[in-house]
Amino acid sequence: MSESRKWFVARAIFGASMLAFASMSAIAQDQDGDRHRQYTHVLLISVDGMHEADLENYIRSHPQSTFAKLVKHGVEYTHASTSRPSDSFPGLLAFATGGSPLSHGVFYDDTYDATLYPPGSNCTGTPGTEVSNFEALDWDLSQLDGGSPPAGATYDPRNPHINPAKLALRKTSSGCEPVWPHRYMKNGTNTIFEVIHQAGLRTAWSDKHPAYEIINGPSGVGLDELYAPEINSTSLQTNGFPAAPAGDDWTSDPLYTRTYDGFKVKVVLNWIHGLDQTGTKQVGVPAIFGMNFQAVSVAQKVTVAMEGASTTRGGYLDAAATPTLPVTQSLDYVDGALGQMYDALKASHLLHSTLFIVGAKHGQSPIDVSKLQMLSGSKNAYAKADVSDVADLLTNGGVPVAQETADDVSLIWLKNHGDAAKAVSILSADQAGSNTTHIQTLYHDATLKTIWGNPAGGRVPDLIVQPIPGTIYSKSAAKLAEHGGLSADDTNTLLVLSNPHLKKNVVNAPVTNMQVAPTILRALGLDPRRLVAVQREGTQTLPGLETSDDEDTDD
């Protein structure tokens, strides 16, 4: 293997902002010994909820699929791990920052910060507030785009679909300022979108809430384009489903969600063709762009899915992740959409110069529906309802809870950090006894600080509870699964990096989604050490990316 570094970079201007690398023959040897090809573009896709088992099962039953094609000319990581917690917000930030909540301080899309002030408080009173980085920030949930500010309202033109009156507030030396999602990250943590944008290259992303502008990074300008139709908007009747119930949103049924994902697929195809998200303006193909799919995640969750005149449940048929019809249809849909992107790259002569990455922000638990257990009082037909809520147990024991964020994990912020020892005593006693809260692992004190940071700073939960797999701290009758937890079903997701020049490889060693971020920068000829979290956490590029002199011209 050659020891020389061959980084041939030429810049061409498209309008005022487009720069592109002209030579695609450059290969460099990284410190880990792998040869890294330099690319002009990276297409990053998150199929939210998709496990490695889903990928293996799908390729086995669909050998001619797009997934199979990507694996044929790519590297498959069989033990890839998501962020921990495995929520969508830290899940995306793993891809975008190369770091964990230890660096960026974002544990969920719904968190608590003891140093911030509630919306509308003008930074008066006692600090401590819920921080909502989801649909709660939108102007109008009846609108697909999250709504627009009314005449005379104060808003940020860079984020017109977020109502600043709903943002948490931070007291500064100059006054009181709203904490936009991109300003919520801590420790100066930046994103690949910022680094790539600062290098003069175009960036674009599509996701499920306007709050995903968080990946702009602390500068607020890392993205040239964000397309974020609101998945929880009740806008079906005006967007293809005139007979839909008025209260339904795009997560109510996988059929709706596949249509919703289609809006984003169309935008990604526009970007591949060098157009803006509207498809009306030529702006140049982004150096980094992509989207998340929601259809698989929704199909994994729903207890009732429409199939013509009949209904069926979602999720899986067994512990081997044999899919039900809704999951199968959603996987088929995603595979077809990826095929459209693949064909568009090929038709635009971009396939060989694009690194195609398909992963998932999170998995979903439980795969085996027979393990589903939910809070006492749940009417879920598939669950055993015998679980006590962690926050209720603490409150009843005399420990005030500032906030609990719970799915198949429980994040606990206490009103008083000094109550932590008492809280641990209450929960440990329950775990050692009847274990009504179904605790598998209780993270606290030194162990919690080592993994996630110090709760005394106001951002890190005082306690994190990983329940027995299959447990969901919810009474919902509409869901079979959730994410956010630390179990294998939540964290072992697919990860494939593909390009016609890559040798087919299967890496069975453990890797994390955080490694995607420095790998993307390396692929574009940029320095991964420009990411603050990469420096802090020592995040390495992904292994096994060997190029081949031979390529299959059939693809």
C-alpha cells in the first residue's frame, strides 16, 4: 500500500456558493492503515428504527434489492451502535458531531436544564425548565411546515417555523436570550455541516421537525438548506388524505408515514439534480446532504395499521425480527426510495464520486412483542401492564422530581441534587425486592458521571434507568415498541458505507455511529480534528474502507 498522500483538490464556482472537488482519483492512507478515497459528495441516510437484523433478513429475502446492491459494493458494520440514550436527537448528533452527550450535552429531544429559565419568564424567578426540541416549538401544527409567524410577530428568518416564545431562556451578561436548538449544544460542540460549510461547500439536510435545525451547530449557519416537514402535524387532509380523521398526524399509520417520507425523498432527488429543495433553482449538488426515513419506525410501533379494508398490527412476528406486513411494506418503500437516489446519482454521473451511507439514529425495542410490559393501567392488548413509573415511586418516597423523560428508558432530573442518595436508595430497594419499576441497571454517581457527565452542572440527568428489555414506561394502547434505551434492540442498527470503488467487506468489530462524522470529513478531504467532540472523545474514523482497483460496471 502506497505511503504517499494524494489529495488533488480543484475548486469550481457555481453561482456564489458552490465549490467542488475536481479530482476523484485521490486515495490517501490514514493513520489506521486503511486507504481512504476522496469523494465529492456524501449522501447520508438514516432509516430510523432499522436494526442490523432487519438488513440481514431483508437482503436474504430480497437479493436484488437496493440494500443488497449497496452492501455488494460497500462495508457492512454488523455491530454498529447508536447513541446512548438512543433518542433521535442525540442519535442524529452522533452522526453530525462525532460525539456523545458527554460532549454536546443533548440527551433527548425533551430534556431539563436547571440553569435555564422557562419560556416567557424573561429570566426571572428560579432557574430550571423543560427544554422542548420537538413539535412543541412549532407555530401551527395544522400546517405541514409547522406554520409561519403571524403578521407582526417576532421570529428568526433563518428558522421561520419555530416560535421563539416557546424557547427556553438563558441569562447572559447582556440580558436574557432564547436558546435555539443549535445553541443548546454545550462545550462549543460543532457539526460536520458547519465544518463543510466553512470549507466553502454546500450542505443540506431533511428531518422530521423544524427543531432539527440543531445540526446547524453553534454558529447557526451550518446548513445551506433544511427541509423539515412536521411529522406530528395534522395536515393529512390537505396533503393527499382528504378522508383522514381530523386529529391524525403522519405517525398515525405507516401508510401516512410512507407518503410523508416521500416529500423528503423528492427533495433529496432535487438536491442530487443540483436544485434547491423547491426544485426551481439551480444551486449545485451539496457536498453533504441526506434525510431520515420514519416509515420503518412507525411500522415497528403501531398496534393497528390500515391495509385496504382490513387492519393488522405492526412490529415483528418473533424474536428473529420476522416482519409483519406493515414493516415489510415500509422496508420495501425505503428500499425503492434508496433505489431512486442510486439511479439518480448514476444518471447524473455522481455515483462514483459519492459516498452513500445508510444507518439509523436508533433501533426499536422490543423486537419480540411477547416481552412487552407497560405501566399499570395500560389497555394495550399486547402488553402485560404491571410496571410502576420511576418518577411516581420517587415522588411517593418523598423525593421531588423536576422532570422525567421516559420511553423504554427513564431519565430523571431531581429538583434537588442532594436527594440523589435517597433516590438511589428507594430505587435500589425496589430493584432488590419486587422490582415494580422493572429496573435492569440503575446509573448514578461515579458511573453516570464517567459516561455522561456531572449532574451538578444542571444538564445531565441525576439518574438514568435502563429497564428490563421489553419494558416501556407508557400506558399507550397504540404502540408495540419504543426507543431511547440502551438495550441491543435499541442500539444495534444497520450501518453500510457504499461506493462502486469500495471492496465488499463485513466488519464484525464494534463501532459507533459517532465514527461516521470523522469518516465523512475524511472522505471529503477535510480534517476530522476540526470537530470539537472528535478531539474530546478521541473518535476514530470507521475501519475497513478499502478501495478496489476493480469495480462492477453492471451497477
